[in-house]
Amino acid sequence: MSQYILDNLLPILGGSGAVVIALSSWLGKVSASRIIEKEKSELNLELQKVKDENKLILNRLDAELQKNMQNKEHHYQVSKSTYEMIFDKRVSVYGELLELKNSYYKYINEHPLSETEDGIEESFTYFMKCRGIIELNKIYVSEELITKYSIWYDLALDSLVKLGKDGYKAHGQAHSDVQNFHNVHDAQFPARNKLVIDTKDSMELLFKQVEFDLQRIRKTISHSLCF
């Protein structure tokens, strides 16, 4: 366009140098302005495109972040609920063990028959109750208590085996269920007696561990109540 104007106006203006220079300068400015505007427009389009793309990325990242936060919050709530359930069950189990321990020592220390055959029978009953509680609730008691129980069980195992064998031999030798029961009970007494004598010290160490674990539970509860 600018070259066309120069080619057609130049003969008319008689080749005036000043006019040509002025006109050429003006046309150059017009051309440069149009180029700048075009480039500016293209640049604006590119910037808007980048902004749109970044906005999509940011929106996606924000959605992922919100999802992760919701998942973590849900996990926290589940974990908290699970922890509370386990802790409540643990308190309940140790409550049973504490009651058993106190009842055992009350009998041993206060009952007039504690050193007789009746004392053996009562001690055996306490030991078997303790065994039942721990066996059913191993997941809720401390590792130290499990270790103490394992030591007790190893000491008691031979007597437990003998208990079963002696009872099996005596069973069926009487004509009535009542007499059979008494026969089995009497036949198993030596094994019960041996078990109590062999494992008494180990059981009392187990009871001491119960008390130690309860102290830790009390501290946990006291710490929670401070907040």
C-alpha cells in the first residue's frame, strides 16, 4: 500500500524530496502501528489462552486438593472412632482382670480355707478365668502382659495335658452322669494341684503386670481429661 502511494504520488509531487521523506515517515509509522496492534492482539490472545489453560489446571488441582482433604478428614474420623472403640474395649478387659485379681488376693489372704484343697480348687478356677479373659482379648492387652501369660502357659501346659488325659480315663466308668462328673473331677485333682503349685508365682507376676498396665491407662485418661 505504502509503495503504491509512493509510486503514484511521486510523479505528481515532482519528486520533492522533503515531501517524499515526510510521506514515507508517515506511512512507516502507520505500518509500524498496525504491526504493533496486530502483535499486541495476538499476544493478548496467547495470554488469554494461557490464562484459560492455567485456570483449568488450577481448578483441577483445587478439586483434587478438596477431595484429598475430604478423604483425610474421613480417614481421621474413622481412625478416631476405631481408636476410641479399641481403648474402651481395653479398659473393659483390664477392668475384668483387675476385678479377678482383687478377688483372687482377697480369697488367698482372707479365706480360712485358702491353704486347703478348697484353696487349690479356687486358685485353679481363678487361673482358668484369667486364661479365658486373656485368650479372648489378646488384641487389647499389652505385649508385656502377653509375654507374662505365655510364660505362665508354658509352665501350666504339662498339667493341662495331664488334666485332659486323666479326665478322659476316668470318664464313662460310672453308670450315671453325676457319678461320672465326680469321677472325672477327682481324677483331675492331682493335675489341678500341680498346676496351681507350679504356676502360682508366674500368675502373680501376671497380676502385677495387669496393675502396671492399669497405671498407664489411668495416666492416659488423666492426660485426656486435662484438655
